[in-house]
Amino acid sequence: MTETATLARTETKTEHFDVLIVGAGISGVGGAYHLGTQCPGTSYVVLEALDGFGGTWLSHTYPGIRSDSDLYTFGYRFKPWVGPPIATAAEILSYMGEVIEENDLAKNIRYKHKIVSASWSSKDNLWTIEAHRTDTGEASWFTAGFLWMCQGYYRQLKGYTPEWEGMDSFKGTIIHPQEWRDDLDYKGKNVLVIGSGATAATVVPAIAADCNHVTVLQRSPTYFIPGRNENDLANILRELEIAEPIIHDIVRKKILFDQEAFTRRAISEPEVVKAELLAGVRAYLGPDYDVDTHFTPRYRPWRQRIAFVPDGDIFKGITAGKATMVTDEIDRFVEKGVLLKSGKTLEADIILTATGFNLNVLGDIDFTIDDKPLNFADTVTYRGMMFTGVPNMLWIFGYFRASWTLRSDLLADFVCRLLNHMKAKGVKRVEVALREEDHNMPLLPWLDTDNFNPGYMLRGMHLLPKRGDKPEWAHSQDYWREKDEVPAIDLDGPEFVYH
Ligand SMILES: Cc1cc2nc3c(=O)[nH]c(=O)nc-3n(C[C@H](O)[C@H](O)[C@H](O)COP(=O)(O)OP(=O)(O)OC[C@H]3O[C@@H](n4cnc5c(N)ncnc54)[C@H](O)[C@@H]3O)c2cc1C
């Protein structure tokens, strides 16, 4: 702790809470709801760096921003979703706003509080948290018995843009979608979008009609699932005047049932699934379009997240002649656009770098444990939620192949069960520790890249905790297993050490 920080702390009041939730995105707001309902009497505060709730859905403001998974499963288990399955950021924010209002959560959330450090003291069994006000720069101090990390996995305000040669020479505007400005005038302009993931699939249909032309440049193609933004089962149940909470429950179960079958097939018969996905794309683009070059990925389905494309809107832009796909590599930027390795130049007024995220490892917070700096890469994860040597902390890291919120709800139940268990036992500290039989276990990177390999994870893997080769010591990324396994975890098992 620096001298100034010590000074600041003695001069300001330190507030104490039983639990401190980091972040007011979908996970943090859900956490607040579950704490209030499952652990009544537990004091807590949510600290959020941004000036409002929503996380991802607040910080992303580019045209067309929407979910790529359905809101029946991306929505909370406890709050029915009543809109179309794929939702805009504004619709998700409004849904979250209702959750906050209906459950009177606002009083426990402090915005514009960026946490910069968190220190654990084993003597006091407490975390001490320093947060800086993003408007005044003022420091505020908190102590908490438990840290519930809902800070997501990427930096909200700065996206990842690779360094390309000659970027300075480009005379137009280069912008990352995460830094979108409302005054960016793209009307009648030639826009080049670099990247073809979910972001590109969302922004391109939203701007294509107003631009002169949009070109999507990709190094390699991505899988998409085009389909109607409707859920037939929900529509039928609504016609039958079934109550919304029941519709929510049934439709979630049906979607999860179908997704499980799809995921298992993607692993057991990847070529068949690939052919089906490509047929879906061909149906929109017609027999003459070069689907092999532009829409046939080199990886097996589900190695990266598959974006759902409502009503095939990106494909409609292509067939209308407003958008063009180019599969090639950048040699360098030039004054008028980019020169490709094939020798062709793509001219543009605006270049949108939809090139991914910067990983944020546990909130970019400086952690110490008993005054020693904590490097998460030196820890081993317990089921992708807790870490060896790190007491009283849990991180919500959702699923890649199923909606994130399924896990944030599931782990919220776990945190509440753990907190209630500690209370009943009369203990103040819980840590996970390798068991006798785990000591010779090989320690592997956080993610099995054979199974899943998004770029931001590959770039940041060396900073993340390690995984073991047993189910207890890895994030399985499998909702269908975890939905039964997590509620059945024996909190008095040998991997939990209490003090
Ligand atoms: C464009 C886009 C679309 C997506 N669509 C889907 C989808 O359809 N389905 C799906 O399952 N997933 C989707 N995801 C993944 C998505 O990020 C998660 O599903 C989910 O929104 C994450 O919620 P979260 O609350 O855990 O984290 P976030 O939404 O990232 O929120 C974390 C919050 O913590 C705050 N925070 C971080 N560090 C600190 C700190 N040090 N101090 C204080 N506050 C801090 C941040 O400001 C932020 O508000 C999408 C992601 C993006 C970027």
C-alpha cells in the first residue's frame, strides 16, 4: 500500500459489508437479487466502474448491438422474458432495469466506483477494497468478508485492434466497435469492417442501408445460424394464455434440450452439423454464391461461439448488393484503405476493426494475499469459479456454448449456499485446496484450446489460472453437466478448507 493511499484511507470512512459484488452487469445484478432472496440479512454492496448497470449492454453502443443467444436462456431464471428471442441492448437494459426496480436493488449499487486494489488479510479474514470514483478521482475504502467477482472477462472501454503496418498513413477514420461514437457519420460512405464474428454480423446489417457500401474483410470464415427471430413454442403458449412464468420455464427447457442435442452432435458428427449449417447459409445466398470461400470455416462447429443471425439479415445485405465479403489477409494499411496480400486494395472512408476483446483478468485489480501480490496464473481453478490460495472469492465466468446467465444463476445459488453453510458452521474463511490425490495432477492452461479457442483467450491465457485434468479442477463449459453437478457439490468435501 502506498503512503498516499494509507493517508487517504485513514482520512475517509471504511465501510464494511458481508459481501462485495464487483460489477453491475447481468451477473452482478443477478448476484444482488440472489443474495437478497437466498441470504436475507447479509449486507452487501455492488461496485460498478461505469455510470449505470448493464455491463456489456451499456458499454456497447454501435448500431444494431444485440444478443446472439436467445433471451429465454440469457434472461434470468427468475424473471420471464416476454419479447422476441434475440434482443437489442436497449431491451436487455430495460429488462435488467425492471429486475433492479422490482427487487429494490438500486440502493445497494454504487456506480462510478472502479476497484483498483483488493487485499486479503488472514488475520482479520477480510478483504480490503480500494475503489476510485471515475468522476472525482476520490478514493473510497471498503472491507468485505466475501468477494463475488462479476466483472466479466474483457475490458469494457477498449477493444482489441492489432497493429498493422501503415495504419498512420490511412486518411480516413479507424474505429473499434467498442469505442463507437454517435457522431460518426457513415451515411453514404464506404465502410470496411475487419473481422466477421458476432460483432460484424450485427453491425453490418444495421449500417448497410445507409452506407454507400460495406465490405467485410475476414482472414477466415465464421459459422452462423440464420433463422426467424421468433419462438414458435412461446407463441403457441401465449395464444393459449399460459402465464408468462410458466412459458419462460417451458421455453427455456425446450431451448436447452435442443441446444444440448445440437452441441453433442457438433462433437460426435461435426461434418454433418457443418453441412447443415452451410445449407442454412446457402438458402439465403443462393446457389451461385461462393459459400466455400466466404462462409465455410476451417474449424469444427462450436470451437468458437456460433452467432444466430435473426432473419438472415447480414445475408440479405449481401444479396441486395450493399455488402460484400472478402476473404483475404491484410498486407498493410495505405492512404485510401488496406492493401491485401493478394495485391488487391480495398478502399474505405471508415475502417471498423471488429477484431475482438482485450481480456481483463479479474477486473484489472491489484490483488494481494497477506501483503503478497497475487498472480492468478499461479493458482489452480476449482470448477472455473474459485482458486487455490485465494480465500473467500468466486468468479462468474459463463459458458461459451450456452447463455452466460445460465451459469451466473447456477453459481449464485452456489455462493448463497456456501455463505449460508459458513454461517451455520460459524466460520469466516473458505479456501479451495488440492486434495491428496490431486498433487501429481498435470496443470494445464485455463482452456482446452482443442475444444474452444477464441482469440482473446489465446492472447491472454498465460494470465489466467491453471486447470487440472479432473472435473473438480476445470471449467467444464458444459451447462448440462453442471446443472446437476453444482447443486450436488458437497461443501464439506476435502477440497474445501474452512477456518
Ligand atoms: C457484443 C456482445 C454480445 C454478447 N452477446 C452474448 C449473448 O447473446 N449471449 C451470451 O451468453 N453472451 C453474450 N456475450 C458475452 C457477455 O459478455 C456475457 O454474456 C455477459 O453479458 C457478461 O455479463 P457479466 O455481468 O458477467 O460481465 P459484463 O457484462 O462484462 O459486466 C461486468 C461489469 O463489471 C464492471 N467492472 C469490471 N472491472 C471492474 C472494476 N475493477 N471495478 C468496478 N467495476 C468493474 C464493468 O464495468 C462491467 O459493467 C456478449 C458479449 C458481447 C461483447
